[in-house]
Amino acid sequence: MLYSFLYSIVRPILFLLPAETSHDLGLKALRLLHSIGLVALLKPSIPAVPTRVFGLEFSNPVGLAAGLDKNADYLDALGALGFGFVEVGTVTPRPQDGNPKPRLFRLAREHAIINRMGFNNKGVDHMVEQLKTRQYRGIVGVNIGKNLTTKVENAVDDYLLCLRKVYAHADYIVVNLSSPNTPGLRSLQFGEQLEALLKTLQAERQFLSAQQQRLVPLLLKIAPDLTPAEVAGIADTVRKAGIDGVIATNTTLSRVGVEQSPHRDEAGGLSGAPLTQGSTAVLMQLAKALDGSMAVIGVGGIMQGADAVAKRQAGAALVQIYSGFIYRGPALIAESARALQHG
Ligand SMILES: Cc1cc2nc3c(=O)[nH]c(=O)nc-3n(C[C@H](O)[C@H](O)[C@H](O)COP(=O)(O)O)c2cc1C
């Protein structure tokens, strides 16, 4: 298959460069190829696996996870690769630089990534402009967060602002409380803080939906570093809040499986192969606790089609990939879609 062959040539070149340089270069190259019509020509053949979730029609259940295209600058090119949906962001109200570089590390032997990007993005106004001019007609989710300089106790203001600005331009919206790289953010996943935050956002969503005559699904994205009791607590709160779904999971603070890597002590979230089992375990606990009351998207360590099938067996209606896409290229989209079609 041509695209697998091409990626097998391109990947070693990209992997010679520092991780963030190759990330930027890879996306720019993809956009260039798309602008001259080559992406559509070279893209893997992906089976149509129509999937209806949140009242939305997905061409297949394999999406791109948040964080690869933080500003929706590459949406058309990424969409042309055949993803069933693309999630852009995390976007914050104001532009911010994120953490100092280096902040992205490849653990090639472990098929993993550690990142402490820290929500580097161009701000929500830029994102809205990009979304307005998009050509991609597939499903687009927008993942929203808070600025580093906004105090955790005022986080709701940032989420409200982003929700209002992106509402008219998103197919679904994700409240991201699970990045390990924004101090204090994960504390909002629990108890009264979560309840209050979701209540406010849900009320605003109802208002916007009445005003714009269009109900945009609202989702929560959670961390994998949760005890079963914490997962049960979150399930209870999201049910009461009446939001539409949960994305499980973000990256992990655990370093199990990467003990031999020279990068093991880098601060940040670990993703890829070492995350697969832990993330799927949290997904399964969550899906059980939700008992079909809302849909769950499974993400975390999908490196092959069988991992996508395991997510579905654990209760995911849709899946997303990030690290596996970096290691395997577009072939993983096709492989996962095929596995979910037959699995
Ligand atoms: C470099 C990098 C940046 C990320 N940025 C974000 C982000 O901005 N928002 C978010 O919700 N998740 C972000 N993620 C997490 C991914 O969306 C995903 O949940 C996680 O990597 C697990 O999936 P994977 O094992 O397929 O990579 C990021 C992941 C990586 C590797």
C-alpha cells in the first residue's frame, strides 16, 4: 500500500529531528500535500463504517484526538486523511506560549510520548476564524481549556468564554479537565468543583442551544490516573449534570513501562503503548458506572486495530488516536476502522 510505504520512508527522517520540530514540519508538509491534491490521492482506503453517536453521523468511528492540531490550522489536511472526526484544541481564551522547550519527547523503543506542552495555542478568536473557513465537512470537536494565568477557582469563566465563542462552529465541545500540564486543572474533576462547573456550563449550553436553535453535545475529558471510587464519582456527577458524553482518557503521570527510557524522568503526561491497559481499564469502569446513560469515547494507547476493538468492548462508542498516529501514520486509521467494522 502506497501510503504505508511512503510513511515508512518519511518517519525515519522525521524521527531524526527533535520531536516538536518534526511535529511542526510533518503538519506543514501534510498541508502542502493537501493543497496540491496529493493527500486525497495517497490516503489509505478507509471503509465506510457509519456510526451515529450524540445525534451526529460519523463516517467511521476513528477520530483524531485533541492536541495535534491545537489551533485548527491543519483541519482540512488532517480531515482529508480519512478520520471519522477531528478534535481540535485545547484552545484557551487568550493566546499563550505553553511551557519552555524542550517539552515533547519521543520514547521510540516504548512507542510512547511524554509531553508537557502546557496548552500552547493562538487563542479562541484565531480558532474561530479557522473554523469559519474550513473546507472539511466531517465532524469537528472543539476541546476547550483555561489559561495558565487564570486561577483555578475562576476556571469556569475561561470555559464559559470558550463555550460561547466556539458554540456556533463546533459539532461537539469538550471540557478538558485532565491535562497534567496546567497546575491544579485535574483537581476540578472531583466533587463539588466538578458539579458546579458542569452545572454552569450545561446551563449556558441550554441557553445557547435555544438561542441558536442547535444543540451542540457537551463532553468531559478525564485523566487515566483515577481510583475506581473517583471514576464512580465522576460518572455520578456527569449523569446528574446531564451532559452528553465523556472522553477517557488523557495522558498519564505513571511511568510504568518506560523505566528504561532516558526520558522517564521528564515531567509531563505519558501516552502511547504504555497507556493502553490503564486507560482502557478506566474506560471500562466508567462505561459500567454510566450504564449506557451517555456515550463514551475511548482514547489512550491505541497502537493497532485490536486496541480499538478492546476500547469498544470496554464500552466506547467511538475511539481516538494520537501517539499511534505518530508511530504508525495514516495506516492506523484504516486498520482501526477495519477492525471496528469486523470486530
Ligand atoms: C503532544 C501531545 C499534546 C496533547 N495535547 C492535548 C490537548 O491539548 N488537549 C487534550 O485534551 N489532550 C491532549 N493530548 C492527549 C491526547 O489527546 C490523548 O488523550 C492522549 O495522548 C492519549 O492517547 P494516545 O495514547 O493515542 O496518544 C495531547 C497528547 C500529546 C501526545
